Amino acid sequence: MTFSRLFGLGLLLLALGACGGKGEEDVVDEAASEPATDELTVSDAELEGNPLLDEWETPYGVPPFAAIDHTHYLPAIKKGILDLRAEIDVIVENPEPPTFDNTIIALEVAGELLQKVASTFGNITGTETNDELRALEGQIYPMLTREFDAITMNEALWQRVKAVYDQRDTLDLDEQDARLLELRHRSFVRAGAALSPEVKQQIAEINAEMSALTTKFSQNLLLETKAFTLELTTDEEIAGLSDDFRSAIWNEDKQAWVVGLNRSSFETFMVQSENRDLREKLFNGYRQRASSGERDNGPLAIKIAQLRAQRAELMGYDSHAHYILEYNMARTPRGAEDFLLRVWRPGLEQAKKEREDMQAMIGDEFTFAGHDWWHYAEKLRKERYDLDENATKPYLDLKNVREGAFTMANKLFGITFERVGVEGWNPVVVSFDVKDENGEHLGLFMTDMYARDSKRGGAWMSSYRGTSNIDGESIRPLITNNLNLPMPPEGQPTLMRFSDVETLFHEFGHGLHGLMTQIDYPTFSGVDGPRDYTEFPAQILEHWTSEPEMLEIYARHYKTGEVMPTEIVERLRLARNHNQGFATTEYVAASLLDLRWHMLSAEEAAAITDARAFETRVLEEYGLIPEIEPRYRSNYFSHIFASSTGYSSGYYAYLWSEILDADGFAAFKQAEDIFDPEVATRLKKWVYEAGGLREADELYRNFRGQDPSIEPLLEGRGFATEESPET
């Protein structure tokens, strides 16, 4: 694979195109010091028998998971780095003048071994980690950061890239070639390549320190999440829990029902449990993770924010948020904040009304609190709409839901999914061969749906191998989808909450974005692009989940095969905006918190000494009510603090993309067919196949035929106002 793909793994502190400076400086002293790299050696003996170095003769070229041991990674990483160094040297020392082929393409295809090893390592540490792998993360990630800093700040290499870029108007480049050149030049500039040697060195030192800090943040969170459990042994403690949830959390060794902090189990317990004291205990366990003791992430969050602010200042930006958002659709921190506040205000007012309604339901028995919200919101939903989770879950079997997603993809895009026997990283992994409408192989889709102690929380899409088609060598991707559903007892179905169904369709959308790409160059194939756009291909698919035509396909009773009754479907429709004030407020609160952490100047960031005090002040300024916690507190906000840049200054992207997905799905509704061929063809061409071929706003306009309107978003959440202007 390619050098460029190495920067999209979530393994590095600094991603090309995600860190960098403004403006260019002309030639500087080539003899000046550049960021130092590790002195690496690796012997033949260390590499002997290492399966990571082999040409994988496995089905679809997947990693030979069973043969790979934790001892294999570090030597293979070192070998990959040494190979990459040699390839960079060849580019730099080429006596021929810089050309598109000998510089830009040569960079694009460099680092094949390192890409292969690093992607395997990064995926495995997310799904099958252990103490040995966590220790390796602390070694490998800073090493990779230093290596890529050295490459992007290599003066001779930068001058070759700049030379090709400066003659771009005279080159005979097609659209993809021109885009690759533009993005490669941009990535070097934004990585600091055009800055003085002294500034480059400072940035490299910051990046190296941040690599260690973000890795530590992630590890602390995983260990803290794993450490907290509720062990339930009495009927009083399990009161209200459904039979399927009881079965899923039963621990034979402990002879107890055990509830952990993965989001699916947490929310299910908070909804169902009749034991208020236990709900409070789990609630506090969730929100207080990594907030004290030796695994306190508060000081790490502060230091990461300070380093990001320092780096942004060195690069000529007002804040980390300013440089991150430069090429996002929001463009500026103020633009992102203003957008969030347009949704925050009506959402917060609705949340206050919801609080009042639930207090009225409780009466004088006790004062409503944060740990009551999920439970009483469900009671209110049942009372108002005669609808609860236990009524819908028997119709939401994982196998049927997944097949429903496949059917939707077939109806929209003509692609098919065939289950294949491929060894995964865990026995629960299920894989599918994906083909286009002509029967041509698009990629391998690997799904890992269940929670376990070795797996990080949340839901995500990733890849073991990306897509490329350079010089006629077509390489198709290995795409994964990961959820954290409770594992049912052997032989029992996996019954899902409707929110889990939406999550599955969401991640499936990311998967399709990676599978369907028709871009030749890894730099901008698949899911690569600005955060506030790349969530759109995922989120638009969530709209299909509640459409009657789709429910008829996948919402079938796990025992009888009966389609979900129309009266339940209608109640689902009527209840669509139930508790929307809470859902909006908890999300936007986290988004605003993210922005405020990263809108700090270097001087302002240096003054922060207490993470909890900072976030409390910020949230009070926006008027957050005490009964609602932000979806993520700083100490467990992994989206923004557990990787190089991640979603820092970009957690708002889910809601921004909701403008796009609501407006985009409106095109299907206007066509009066949720599978309309004409709309689906444009969606396929300009969204799923196009990757980052053009700027995000242009891609969207090509699909939709117009700029997006915020009105469908506000209407969808029940917040529309007559005077709402367009965004």
C-alpha cells in the first residue's frame, strides 16, 4: 500500500493534512537541523519467521491473525521504517528534476511494509488489546510520530514537492492527478514544511510529547472502563431488567449479573433498572471514569490542549481550532459555534420541558436527577406512545438488521454481500465478499459486533487495507465495522435497541464509503476528507432505519418471522422526537466543550490548571442544566484526546453532517421513493465513489443540485421555526 495511508490510521500524532502552518517561506539553509529520528537497527535473527513480513497468501490477503504474536510487531515496525527511509532517500537523491512521477507518485507508493504492519497493529490494539500491546503502543506511536515529522519536515523533499506544485499549470494532469498534487502540497505546508528549521524542531518536539500523552489517555480510559463493574446477585438488584439483557450480562464464573461501562450496556441498564441507587452508582461510575488517582486523565487533557495551542501559535494560527477547521465546511471556530448554538437553544428549552414532565410523573417522591433521565424518559415514552424497548427488541435481531442493511445497499447501489469463511481476529468476526452490480469484487467487509474487555468502547469503521489503482495495479480494501453489543448466551439471538440499529446503519455507511470508492490514489480515496463531511455518508443511511419500506425488510420477529406490526411502526414514527431535547443537548454540550478546549490561545491554555473546573465553567456559560451530562466529559472524551487530532475541534461534525444527511434524504422523499434510482445514482457517484476528489461543498452540490438547508435538520428534531434562515 502507500505512504499516504499511514497518516489515516489514527496511529500517529500528526496526520498529513491535519497539522500545519500558514504561508510558505522560500528556501532555507539545507544544512540546518531537522527533526531527529530514532537510531534503528533490526537483525535478520529478529525478523526470522515474522509473519508480518510475509506475502500473505490468506483469503483476500487478510492478516494471518492466528500466526501473529505481540513480539512480531516492533521488529516489523522497525523494518518498515528503515524501508521507508530508503524509499525517501531515493526520492530526495534522484538527480533528475522533480516530476509528478518521481516525486508525488513515488511518495504515494512509499511505505508499503510499514502501512501493512501499522494498520494491523492499530486495528488489533483497538479490538484485542492486552498488557503487552499497550506497552508496545507507548514505544511505537512516538517512534512513528518522530519518523513522519522527519519526512514532512525534510527540506530537500519539501523543495521537490514544491517544485512540482509550482509547475502544476504546465503539467498534463488529469483530475485525480491534479487533486493528488494539491493535497500533497497542502499536507506538507500544514505539517510545517515551509517553516524555519527552528520552528520545525519545536513542532516536532511538541508532536513527540503529544504522542505519548494521547496514548496514555487512551490506555487510562480503557483500563478505567474495564475496572468498573456492577455485580448484581439479588432479585431487587435486577428488578426491571429484561430477560435478554439478564442473559447477556450473566457471568457464570462470578455467579452474578455483571454490568460494565460500554455504552450499550450502560444505556440499557439506565433505561430498564428499577433500582434507583444502582442507576446512580452506574451513572457516577460512567461519568467519573479516569478522573482521579493514577489514571486521572484531567491533567493529560490539559497538557494536550496546551501543546495543541502552542503548536497552532507556532504555525501562525490563533488556536488549534482555527487551523483544524481551515479546510472543513464550517471554516472557522466561530462558524462552528454559531451553528451549534442555533440547535442548542431550542434543544435546551425542549430538554427543560422534558425534565418538568418527568418530575411531574415522579411527583413528590423525590427530586429528579441525572441518573433518572433514561429510566423516566422511557416510562414517559411508554405512557405517551404505548411503546417501550421490550416491545420492539424481539423484532430487531442482529442477523435480520444486518441483512436489511445489505438489502438497502443493493436496492440503492446494486452491490451484493456474500458471507465467506475468513479467519478474523476474534471468533465472533463475520466476513462478507462485496461485489458491484457487474459482479466485480469491491472489497471484504468484516464485522465485529460484540463487547469484550479487550476491545475499546464505542462503534467505528476502520480498514486493514485501503484502496489504490496506480499503474493498473488495482487493490481493493479490507473494511471493518465494530460495535459493542452485549454478547447473548450461546444459541440465543442478539436483540437490539433501535438506537443500536441506527448505529449499525451509521457504521455501515462509513463501510460503504470505504468499499465503494473509485479513487486511484489512497490520499483521497474512501473516507478521507473533512470531518464535517465524512460523517454524511454514514448518517444519511440512518434515515432508512425508520422507513416503513425498510422496517418490512428487516424488522421481523426473531421467533415467528412476523413483520413488526403496523401499529408499532406508527408508534415509532410518532415517538421519533421523544426525548429529543435531551439527545440534542447532551451531544451539543460535548461539541461545545470540544470547541472551547481548542479555541484557547497558547496563553489561555497555559492558565488552565483544573480540567473539571474549566469544563464546568464553560458549560455553565452555555446554560447546561445540572440534570444533563455532556455525552463526553473531558476525562473520557476519547474522540478529541486519545489520538493525534481525531475529532478535536470537530466533534460538532456529526451535527453539521446532519444538515447534509437531512437535506440529502429529503431528495429521496421529494422523489417519493426512498430507493429512487436517479437520486441514488447521484449519491453513489458524488459521495460514496468520489472520496475526496473535490472539496466537500462541491461534492455535496453535485449530488444534491443545491446547497444544503438547515431546515430539514431542525424539522427532524422538532425545532423548526418560521424565521430559521438557511446555513
